[in-house]
Amino acid sequence: MKKNYLTGAGIISAFILVAMFVTVFFIKSPLLFLFPVITVDPITNSSVDGNNNLVMTGKTNLGGTSTIQSYVYPVHGSLSPENGTEKPISNNDVWIVGDSDGWDIWKGTINLTPLEPGEYRILFKTIRFDVEHKKLVESDPVTTFRFTLGNDSCTGDCIRKKEVVQVPYIRINPVRKNQKEMEISGITSLAPGTPLAWRMAERKGKDNASPVLYEGNCTTVPGIEGVNRWMFQPGISVNGTGPYRITVSGERKARNDQMEKVSGSLESGSPGDGIAAGPRTETIPGFVNNTSDLLTIDAIPEMRTDEVHVISGTTSLPPGEVLCVEISPPNLEFTLNFTFNPKEKTQGGILSGEAGCIGVEKGNGKENLWAFNMQTYSLLPGRYEVHVSNSGFDHELLREIPGTASCSGEFTVREGSG
């Protein structure tokens, strides 16, 4: 008879658990908000995208103002993240991207490129600042799941890395007008030492029957974060005749061992203006009154959602100087959720934007370099501004400390793959 009582109690307990599950997940009940919940959609090999990122999605009741991060741990032996004997090999961003039937929809990525084949465990935690806004405080794990990263021959319940195919580019920067002699510069994915051919053709018009043509060669030089550089001087003044069409081209060996041509072009400004200067050295209104140090942003491409990019530039600031990078819609509407992670450089959310801190690195020429790794998984389609400065933050007074250099630029994010 005792066994029957225990069996009956077990059945009753099971019914209670099922009822709680139905109440929380399928019924609009106050119980939904009594404890944090994060669900994770099934992970398959199709969850790995062309950037070699594992794209995760799910639902949560934490709300759009919560900051969520995922932590990746290898699974082996007796080590466990709960007892503090294991350190995460990466922590990653999670963004609230919408809502459905009373739940917030989240999205996050894990870069699989540095991971070796094996079994991994992902923990989700919330993070917040303490009452003095000086220290980040992590919660206990809200939820966890495992996945197996296999090699090319793995079968069954595993995911595999994908080969990332980079689209080669040559980009031409707007020309700065505060120069005695015109200098044309830009960036490229082509390897250092690659020869480039450049051409500046003055555009023909009714007042310009004999347009001028300038041609020459230059060579790519090393940059940082895979962004290499090039520069040439055509030997004319910035305020000379014009406008011009500038073309720079080179070659690289394609995957089939055939030589592939890569080129970039830029149309100059209106006649009489020479080549128009872009917003590369503009001071942000109300942010820094006098820009005493040089800080520029290289040409920014149009982007699409779910992509990985590097925004780069040059500066006269010394190596090691910390720069703050902010990416946001032009009007920065408050319906968006913003998160910030200076250690991992990038983070974003419902606030369609990113922010982070990076260090200036020594360049090969007279100017030093900076580069900001960003991804558009958290960005909604639309127009964005990028602001870069060496401003600081006073944690005691909770206010911004103006820097000595700033610049801004704009770019567009479009929907889906091109």
C-alpha cells in the first residue's frame, strides 16, 4: 500500500508541474513574471550562417530593458561553471528584437571560428550595473543548453563550421580639403604589396571640352584588422579644376586560381568645389568645441542585416589612446534599447545601435590607425550615424568628459542578403 501512496503522490506532482508549465507558457498569467525565463529555439546546422556565426533565437519574459549575455563553456571532465573551476571561452551579445504574444523575442550569435570540435555548454545570464554604476553584476544562470561542434565528417546531432567567403573591395575616402596638395587615400581587402592602378578623369562638360586625365600606380600597405591601405598624390591642388571620376583597381587570385579584378570608384563634387570633403573630420555639434587632434573615418560601405564589418580610420592620437565608437539612428529614438560592452567592443539590442571602446594602434606612416569590429545582427534596416571620439566618462559625477578629437559619418543598413 505504501508504494501505491508514493505512486499517487508522484502522479499528482507531475500534474502540478504540467499545470505550471501550461500556465506560464500558454496562458497570460501573473505567474509569468514571478521568475525569469529564457527559451532557446532548436539549434541545427542551418543555424550556422555564412559568417560562421551560430545564430540563436528564442523568447524571454525579462523585458526589453534587460541586458542578457551568453557564456560559452567547453564540456569536459568534472569542470563546471557552477563551481567556479571553469572559465568561459567567450561571452556574447543577446538582443531583444521584437515581441510576440506577450513574450520578447531575442537573438544572439556565437562566433564558431576560434572553437575546436567538441561539446560546449551555453549559459544565459542577465547583467546590470550596481547602485553606484561602477561595477557590472551578473545574475545566476537563467537557462542553459548544449551543442556539439563537429568536423566536416560529423553526422547526427552536431553542427559544423562554414568557410567564410570574403567579398574583396577597394574603397576610396573623401578628400580632405585642408591639404596643400591633393592626397587620395583609401582602404582595401587586398593583401599588402598588391600593385594598384589609379585613374583620375576630369568629367567633360559644356565648359570643359578637353578634360584632363591623370594616371599612375601605387601599392597597398599593411593596416589593422584585415583593413589594408593605399594612397597616391596626383600632383594637383585640392581646389583645382574638376570634378573628377576616380578609379582604383587591382587583382587578386580567386579560389579557382584565376586572377580576379577588384576595383572601386568615387565621383567628385560639383564643379568649382574640387573634390568634395565628406564628414570625416567634422566636430560633433555640442560635443567637442575645438578638435585639436586629427581623427578620420574611412569610407563606409552600405550594409545589410546579419553581416560582419570593420569600420576604420586614422588619427594623430598616440597608440594606446582609447576611442569611443557609437552607432545609432540619426534621431536616436528612445523606443530602441542600447547596451554597451567595452571589453567585447560590440553590443546592441532593440535600440538599433552599437557602442564600444577600442585602442589606437601604431600605423606605418605619419598617422596612427583604429578599427572597430561590428555586426549588423542587432540593427534594423535604415540610416545610421557613427560617432568616434576620445571622450571619457566620470563615474563619480556620472557625466561625460569631452575629448580633443571627434568625427562622424553615415551609412545605410538594408534588409537581407544582397
